[in-house]
Amino acid sequence: MSVAIYLLLDASDYPMLFKGNHTGFASPADDFAENNLDLNQHLIEHPVATFFMKLESDHEIILVIDKSKQPKKNDTVVALIEGELKIATLTKKLPSSAEIWGVVTWIIEKTAH
């Protein structure tokens, strides 16, 4: 598997179509609600420690990885195993030589072709 690692450089706002489901009377404040979505704000908790990894596969998959998070059971992690970065779930027994590089916090997959 071949991977490329990217660091996020700047923020961008994208138009957001839906803000969620409303029930009952709509709030007059909705007219002034923010209609943009900052992906950095939603996907990135620790900007200095966050990286993107693009997987080379039939599907375009980008992992958002936070190096500052403490890995827990069932987390998906990027681990350095025998000199290669590998994706693993912490339910599996990793080799004792494995070094956890970061915790995968989001998976972004292209669905349109």
C-alpha cells in the first residue's frame, strides 16, 4: 500500500445545504444563521497534530489522523510496523515493535465517479 501524508494549511468555508431537522415553530434567529460549513472546524480538533493520509486504492479514501490523541480499544490507528505505515484496529494484537503514529478520527471517501 502506498500512502501520501498531507498537512492542512488553511481554512475554507463551503456552503451548507441543510442545518438539521426542525420541529415546531422555526426560530426567527434562523434567518441570521451561518450557512457555511468550515470542514476544519468539524474534522480537526488539534490542528498542529492533524494530518491527512490519502490511500492508494480503487476508491479515493482520505484519512484524518490526529497524532495527539491517546489511542483506545477499537480505535482505528496508523501504526509503523516493520518500517511501513499500516492501518489497524486496536482490537487486533499489534506486534510489540509496532509504534502507533496517530489515531484515525475521520474517513472521507469519494462516492461519485
